[in-house]
Amino acid sequence: MVDEKEIESYQELLNKIPGIINTRIIVGEDGNLKEIHVLSDLSRGPKQIVRDVQSALIAGCNLSVDHKIISVAQVEDNRI
């Protein structure tokens, strides 16, 4: 179970990954991570971004996540 402050710190960590513009983490009613949405530029492939998200969360937060809950949307320009 994760709280709002933990979610914010996870998002801050993920936003430091090269190519990521912004992230949003959705928590289910059970308090566990349900979805991780990533907005990225085109500098890196979606598969690499998903692997980096998983690696950052396990190394930085001791939080293992299934790649199936991570979605990546890519945009040409980071000026949204």
C-alpha cells in the first residue's frame, strides 16, 4: 500500500529518466499501483523507457512493478 507522498516521490524519480517528460501513477482501491502512465519524447524507444521505469522503481524505491501496468505515449516535442 502506498500513500500520496510516496506516489509523488516515485513520479519525481521517473521524471528524471532521460526522454521522459511527465508521469502519472494511478493507485487502485486496494492501495497498490494500478497504472503508470508515461509521456516521453522520441529520443528513446518505448520498450527501453518501460525497462528504465521498472529499473528506477526497483533500484530507487525497492518497488517491483509488472511491465503490463506501464503505458508510454510519445510526442515529437516536449513543449506541451
